Amino acid sequence: MKADKNIIHHLSQKITEREHRAAMPMKDFLNVAAEKPRLIFRNIFQMLYDMIKSNVGEGVDEYPDDPESIHYVYYDCTKLFVEGSDHPFFADRIFANRLINLFSAFRHGTQQNRIYIFIGPQGCGKSTFLNNLLMKFEQYTKTPDGLTYETLWRLNWKDLGHAPEQDIPVILSQLRNLADETLIPKKHAREGVLSLPMKNYLEVPCPSHDHPLLIIPKAYRKEVLDQLITDRKFKEKLFTEKQYQWVFRDNPCTICISLYQTLLNLLDAPEKVFDMVFARPYEFNRRLGQGISVFNPGDKIARTNIHTNELLQSQLNNLLRDSNRVKYIFSRYANTNNGIYAIMDVKDHNKERLANLHGIISEGVHKVEDIEENVNSLFLALMNPEDRGNIVGTQSFIDRISFILVPYVLDYNTEVKIYKNTFGSQIETMFLPRVLQNFAKVIISTRLKEQSVSLLDWIGDPEKYQLYCDSNLQLLKMDIYAGVIPSWLTQEDRKSFTARRRQSIIADSEMEGNAGFSGRDSIKIFNEFYTSYAKEGTLINMAMVCNFFRQHRKELSASIPDGFLYSLVNSYNYTVLQEVQECLYDYNEERIAKDIQNYLFAVNFETGRTERCIYTGEIIDISDDYFEAFERLILGHQADADKRQKFRKEVQSQYISKTLTQDILLEGKFITETDAYKSLRERYVHNLKEKVMDPFMKNDNFRRAIKDYGAEAFNAYDKRIRREVRFLIENLMGKYGYTEQGAKEICIYVIDSDLAKTYTST
């Protein structure tokens, strides 16, 4: 079959457009820097931060108006660690926040002269994490947003005094280690001397991948950039913020500086020197060790650390007429200058590699024979906790090590993502809602400390939440780690959930996730569970989860905290009761809004008066009975007169000090937009929902109608019951993801377990 020339032509065009990016003269590069300063003025640390943010975004805060927020938000790391990866890594909320905080520090310039070691137990996925991070970074550098430049010299032979027809002679003895002489065309060889045909220039790449702007002498950089940059906001950042100090502080490599000085002496014209400076895209390639170098424990250390290019050195010597002016020698660390140097597991040969970084990390330079080589790389390493003893060196070196913890997953939502990725997303359809997450909570309970001083300091006596949480408060901690503030917390505990307490609880995670069921263990356990209980036509429920750990695999219970399964069922019962109540709730929202506005107005008057509410226009007979009726809906029917009176004064105080003076008069908010109104409405509706099932709990027809829903027999029930049941089932399916079968099952479960009575506040 004859090849179509057009195919090759189109292929060549695409390769040229997408992969080949030509070098540009220094003056053109400065124009690009003026037009796109945020793209050009980046070192490796700033680039990595930009790559992370481009894939992860800003994050989602589920409680944006929370005054005690510590910005512990949800970051979707799917694009960064999952998409396009053969081996996805699932970052839970704790690790994602830890990672973003670290990279944010990179962007703000607090990263210099350190090595970052990601430490975690076997099976936590740290190798997968680093491989995916490096893969996405390499891909990013090949996009327009990830483009960065390095220095390239093109030494013009004519300007340096060589005639156009003159070839540069190269001594053949200098080439003996580079190539087989038989490969050199005979017409270029004579009497042991090789004359190579030249371009108009000799191309000399900077082996240290220097940023092109560094060739501008430090004494003139600020002046040049002040004239160059027209973006005033960026210019202010460039001249004042720490993240850009490298622009004015860093020196070019010894090869570039020696070339600059030599050319300046030969040409005596700085402009001609700068005409020989070019900027070309920095090509990152892990496989070639360019910009990214990764070393495994079994990779032997090279016998020599000094590299050169004898052919290029010979050409330089002849072109510059001096063999000592420019020494084209560099170390292996030059390959990753302004790039990433990564060590996979600090053991075997990697112990020596880490030790060799001592001087480099401390001083930022490396000695190559008698010259100093700048090293501004990002140094990363992985380590198992038991290998910490492999770190040797002085205290000053150890002080420059930052450990970033990579624990087993501590967020149940992330654990579920791992199951779905491993076994297929369809597994979720085999579970009643919330049950799959609860299985994950059982696994995570083995990875947590049984007691938390921070939680006990906040909650006090855990027994007050025995219907919602375990005695060790692990379920509460899991919710907080997942970014959830449980609805069952009292108003007092929610108020005392301060930023300091939140930071203390999140800090507990630094001592957790190193023991318990590993990631590999979890997958094996889930596989056995799913294989045993997933049957066509049957949905997996909480009874099956408990049976698996208590009966089917009794030996696993030894790793699960005492009483945890019992408390997990209680927590689940509360959640599904709330769902059913929410889906049955059908009150008049307009009436509720007026009742709350009337109360906010009435608390400002003494009893015995009749007033027209300025918000609703309704006439209110302000009496003890009026206040009691409303306040019992908010506080519960057991609230005595003292508690109700205290509550009323608190509402009035908030109304006068903030709602009226600040929210309404100063900020122009409607009463329904204020915090006081929103807080009352939340509690008012919550208590109404608690009572929503009372009319149906003793109604056998209601239960039977649920079982018959979807069948012909359902049409035999009276119109009101059919309406209520249909409203309930459809809401459960629409709001909480139940199937019709699951919605019916959970309704029967709530009724038969009499959960409304168990969790009533009266």
C-alpha cells in the first residue's frame, strides 16, 4: 500500500504546532515577559503551585458564613490524581488541605533550602500520589499555561572573528569517547583533525536550565524590569513580595556567567552579547531525567558526578580562542535545576542520595571540581515511618527536612470513592443510601485514636449524645474530618465549636491513620463483604454490615472499638429518621415565616400589650401564653419558664444589638435575611419535623399503603393516605437518592423500629 504524502505532511504540521516550540531572541522574550509577566516570572515552586490550583481550583466551603471557619474546605483532586491515571490516588479532605497549604507556602516564597519528605505507612498510596503528581506536572509543562523558559546561547561565529568559510577544527582525540570515528565522513577528516561544517552560530545550552532573565546583571535587573513591566499591580508584587525575591537574588550558572563575561571582553559591546542570548521552552521529561529525576532504592549511584560535552568544549575553546575561559562542566543535579528531584523510599542506595543532599539543601550550591554550581531544585522524597532512622546528618540538615504525613484515608467519602473505583461505580446501587458510607466508617474507626482530648474538652460528657454518637466520639470526629457539623449537636456545643477547637481536632489527624486496616486490607475486606451480601433484588442494609463484622468475620471485631457498631446503627437510625421526616414535611412556609417575624417583633414588648407587627402587619396579643406556645416549639415541651425567659432575653439582645441596628438599618437587609431570623427558622422547622410522623405512627393503613406502593392494591387506600405516601416516596427518591424499593424499605424500617419515639426531644 502506497503511503499518502499528505498524511505525513499533516502529522508533521501537528507535531510542529503542539510539540516543537522554537527558541526566541532575548529581545522577543522580554516582550513576552512584558505581556505575560505572571507566566514568565515563575520558578519551579510557583509553577507547581499554579499546576495544582489549575487542577484543583479554589475549594468549596460548605459553611461560608461561619465566623469560626478555619478554611478547612473540600478540594476536588479528581483532575489532579485520578483522571488520566492508570493507578488513581484518592486524596481525602485532610490530606488535600495539608497538600494545598504546603503548595500555598510554595507560592508565597517560604520554600527555599528544604527537602519535603512524604511519610506514611505501607499501603497508604504515597508512591501512587507522587507518581501521579509528577505525571500531571510534566503534562502541565507542555501546555500554554505551563510553559517556562531556559537560557540558550547562540554564539555567532562572524561576530567572534571567524570567516564565513572557516570551519572550527576539532581534535579527534577529544572525540574518542563520544563516537566511533568510522561514522565521521572522511571528507571532514584530515591528519587527525576534524573540521565540522558550521551553522551561523554555535549553540550552547545551559545545562542548569537557567531562567533567561538571570543573565541580566543583578545591579540592573530592577531598573530593567521597572521599565519593562506595565502591569502596575504585578510590578508591585514583583518588587515587594517574597515569592519573587529569586528574580533579583539568584545568579546565573557558572557556565552562563563565564560565557557572558568572556563575550563581553571579546566584543566590548553588551548589546552584541545579549543578541547571542536566546530563550527556549524548558522541556520536562521524566524518562530522560530532564527537569524531573526520580530515583528508586535499587538505582545505583553513578560513579562520576561530573558531566561535560567534549565536542562542545572543543568548539568553545577554538571559537573563544582560550581553553580556560568557559568550562562546560556540570553535575547530575543540573538536570533538575529549577525542576524536581525525587527520591522514592529512603532506603538502600537512596539513603546515600539523601545524605548527599546535605550541603546542597543547606547552601543551595554544589561543588563541581573547582567551580560552584547553583542548585535551586524542589527536593521531594517518600518514606515509611520505620525508615526514619535512615536519615543521617547534622542537626542543621535535619532541621531543613519537612515531613508531610500521608496517612490511611480518614474521610469516609474518600474511602467509598476507592471502593467504587476498584469494584465499579455500580456497587452503590446495591446499597441503601448511607450504608456504603457506614461500612467505610467501620474501616476508618480502626485507624483513629480511641479517645480525643480535644473532643472531650469541647463536648464534656459524651453520654449526652449516646443516641447519635459513640462514647469515644469517633463518629463525631469522622464527620468533622469530612467537613460536616452534625445537626444533632446542641446549640451550646455549636456555639462553642470555636476556631481554636477546630484546629485542635484537625491536628489530631497528624497522629492518626498510621495503624488499623490499611488500604489494601480495606479492599480485601470489602470484596469479601460485597461478594457475600450483594444479591439481585436485595439491597444491602445496616443489619448485613453488622452481621458481617459480628458473625461472618468475628476476628475483625478485635480491631473495631468496643460499642462502635452499636453506636453506628444509632447514628444511622437518626439520619434516616431525619430523611423520612424531611420528606413527609409539608407545612405552610408562609405561615412559619410570619410566626417567626411576629416573635422577633414581640420580644421587645412587655406582656399584656397588643401591637401591630411592623414586618407582617398582623395584630399580636402579647401574653405569656403567646410566648410559651412559640418557645416550646423552639426549645421543646419540657422547657421550663426560666429556660424560656432566658432564651427570650437572648433573642431580644441579639435583635437590638445586631439585627435591627446593623443588619436592617445599616446594611439594609430584610428581616428574613438576618442571622436571628435564620437561626429561629432552623430550630422552628426542626421541631415541626419531629412531630410530622405522629399522625401516621399508629395508622396501620399508612404502613400497609407504603408496602403496596407501586402495586394495584395501592389504589384501594383513601385519597389522603395515597397523597401522603406518594409525597413521601417521591421525595425520598428525589432528595436522597433512594430507589423506589429502597424508599419503601426505609419507611417500613423507621416505622417498625419506632424511631420517632426514640429520638423525640419531648
